[in-house]
Amino acid sequence: MERAQHLAAQAVSRVAAGATLSRALAPSEAGGERALVHELTYGTLRFLGQLRAIVRALAHRAPADAGVEALLWVALYQLVHTRAPVHTVVDCAVRATSRLRRPAAKGLINAVLRNFLRRRHSVLSGVERDAEARFSYPRWWIDRICAEYPERFAQVLDAGNARPPLCLRVNVRKTTPSDFIALLDGHGVGASPAGRAGVIVERRRVDDLPGYAQGLFSVQDAAAQLAAPLLGARAGMRVLDACAAPGGKTTHLAEIADLDLTALDVDPARVERLAGNLSRLGLAARLVGGDAGDPVSWWDGRPFDRIVADVPCTASGVVRRHPDGKWLRRESDVESFTRQQSRLLDALWPLVAPGGRLLYSTCSLFRAENGDQVDGFIARHPDAVRIGLELPASFAAIEGQLLPVEGDAEHNHDGFFYALIEKS
């Protein structure tokens, strides 16, 4: 545990300094403590607002060393949110100061953690009065969610701090959800159906699950699995996935219909990853490297019957999977993304055939990126008509906005937004 605490504290420190979570965890990926390091790092970032407040309440002054403060956050996460033996947590954290080369911090670590154990109830009750500590989001994020979802804001914010399920999408070209669940059951893996082709399984390494190498499934959240069916693509149609990598929507489209399918992405490395996913699943698509906002550089001039535009966004609806996003994003990023989204939509619209449809999608909760963005687009384009969506009744949704919630298999989805636009 001592080494895992140390590595997790280093990763959290890197995120606090501006690194993405995947980059922050990279140095610890090869160790035998990988699973525990991930658990401590993800958990600490989910509840960082609360953990920061606890340190402020117990330490006479903030630790001068960022690594020491991060170690306190990690240990406090264990004491508040896990069942780890409390004395082991404290003793290991004290010893971990030597790994940080800050042995002088032993006294501070020991005093803060033992003080918390003595005053646990009063400290937790006290910090709850601060919104950033109660919800563990930056204040601007809390204020925006409160304003846009006044009756559900607490539920939405709390759901973003929950552990997400491991949701798979069955490759219907090769098997069925019921047969795949039976396969998992035969290997001692618990699973339950979710939606048309979704299966939620016990959390474990994906490539260790039966059927992975054979291409029987992909990893895709239940909300993201709605995109391909909503697009309404039929056999023979010319279809573009405009921001395709890593390929969840591309491969889903290829699974459900025989299409003239093009997958576009601006990042060559991500296009290569998409190619690998298609190969594993036994599917095919035309892969193109290029900027969706600059069609002149890659488009052949032939219009598309269907386009799915899963555009870059703040990812505010998937923070339970990417908790670093809460602390890396700034409020000014919202406006930056909306400009980028408008550019992509305006560039892609001429590529839609008359009578064709474009599905606009984000994994954001913020109205500026979603409903407001679509309203502005339709106002700019008289030939654009928004089509009503039929979303599963079991999903939490408001006019195309899916809200992240906790609950049974079908309800337990991320926060996505969908708008289907037809060219009249």
C-alpha cells in the first residue's frame, strides 16, 4: 500500500499541475500495484474538492510541498471512501514520505490523519457547508449545473462522482447479447443486458474477457450506443463519421448496416487505433485523415446521406470516467469549444445530401455546447430542420440531453447530448 500511495500521490500531483490523467498515470503502468494505484488516483480526483477542504480544516497551514499535500489527499480518500484498515493507511502514508524524499513531513502527515480520525464526524460535517467540498467540482462548474438543471443539479453532480459501470456493446455481426451473456456466465463473469446491444459486466481488464480477441464486443457506454441507431442509416447509404476515433460509433454503424462508410479523424495516431479496432471486430470502413472543418482537403465532392458529428467538447458528461476533467477544465474552455463546434457544423453541412441527416453529438452537459449550439446552427441555416428523437424511456433525458445517473443497468449511463438535423 505504501508504494501505491506514493505513486497515486505523484499522479494526482501531475494532474493538479495540468497533466491529463492518462499521462499522469503512465509512469506507474508497469508496476504490480497498477490496479490499486488506479483506484487511489481516480478516487482521489473524484473527491478532490472534499479532500482539499479537509486538509485546509486540519492543517495549520497548507503543506509547502505539493507531493506531501497530494499524499494527504490520497490517504484521506482511503479513510473517507474506502474500507482500508485505518491504521495501515496512516502508517503507510507516514512511511511514504521517505519515498517522496520529504522525511521531515512525517510529523505533519501523522498529525493530520490522526486528527481526522479523532474528529471525523465534525470535520466532515463542517466541510459539507462549502459547495466545492460537498460536490467536489470547481465553483464555476457547480454554478453552471445549478442554473441549467435547478431541480436535478445535486443528482447530476453526485452521479458524476460515482464509479461508472463497465459497459460493452455486442458485435451483432458475430453474436447476440443473450449468447454473449451466456458465454460470460460460463467463464464466471457476471453480466446483465443494457439496451439493444449493451451488456454491463463486472469490472476487470477488458482484454481478459472471453471473446475480446475474437471481436465479439467493444467497450462503449450505454448512452454512446444510442448514436448509431439514432442516425437511421440504411443499407447502401453513404455515411460519414466526421470525428471518428477511437471508433465506437464507426464500428457500431458497420455492425448494424451494410454502408458506404467513411471514418474521418484529424489525428493520425487515432486513425491507426481505429484501424486496429475495425480489424479486431472484422469490420471495414474507409479511413481518412483530415480536419472535418476543412473538407476541401479530403472530400471527393459526393454528398453523404448521413453524417454523425460527435464533436470535441468539455466532456462534462463523462467525468465519472475521466475525473481529471473537472480540475483541468476552465470556464473559458466552454466558449472555446463552442466556437470549434460551430466551425465544424458549418463546414459539414454542405456535405449533407438534400433530404439527408446530420446527428450532432457531444458528451457534455453544458447547454452552450448542446441546445444553444443547435439553435444557433438552425438559425444560420434555413434549410436545417431539427427532427424529434425517440430515446429509450428508461434513460434520463431532457430534449436530447441525457443526464448521468446511478441506478439499474439501463439507467446507469453517462451524460450525452443528441440532436438530429435534416436538410430540407
